[in-house]
Amino acid sequence: MRVDKKISSKNLRERVKERLAGKVDVQLGKNGITEEFIREVKNRLEKHGVVKVRVLKSIRKTLGVEVEKLAEDIAEKTQSQLYGVRGFTFMLIRSNKSL
């Protein structure tokens, strides 16, 4: 798992701190990683630079895939960086080359 903890932008660093303590932005449920889900994550990344995603029990039971693997797949599809995984929640940050 590649987690990039170095954030050059002070503004983005502040947003990450807020998201760590704040609510979840997007929930990944039984519908899985759909085009709409990816579009929503991309929109939030573009607007805020940081997205906090919770993987619900329904998708974990259906796919039987680890949260880290799902997070890496979503980061790749949204052209973002995986910041960290805690339990069933992970954070993505906008990469310099994305969006």
C-alpha cells in the first residue's frame, strides 16, 4: 500500500486535518464502484482537494476484498493519491497531476 503523507500545500494540509476529525464525505455501498461513484469522488476532489470515504459492510460482504485494495483501486480510477486507511475508512487527496 502506497500512502503519501507529504503534502506541499498548507491549505490542503488544513483540509486533511479537518477531514480526519470530520464526517465522511462519500460512502461506498452495495452498488460498488460505479461511474456515478467515481464521478462524485472526482467532483469532491476537484472542489475540496480531500475526500473521506467509508466502505460499508454491504460491499465488504459482497466483494470480500480488503479496504486497502478498494482504496488503491479508487485512487487509481480518480487519479488521486491514497492518504491513509483507518479501519473501514480511507482518505484520498488530489494529486498534482490529476483533474
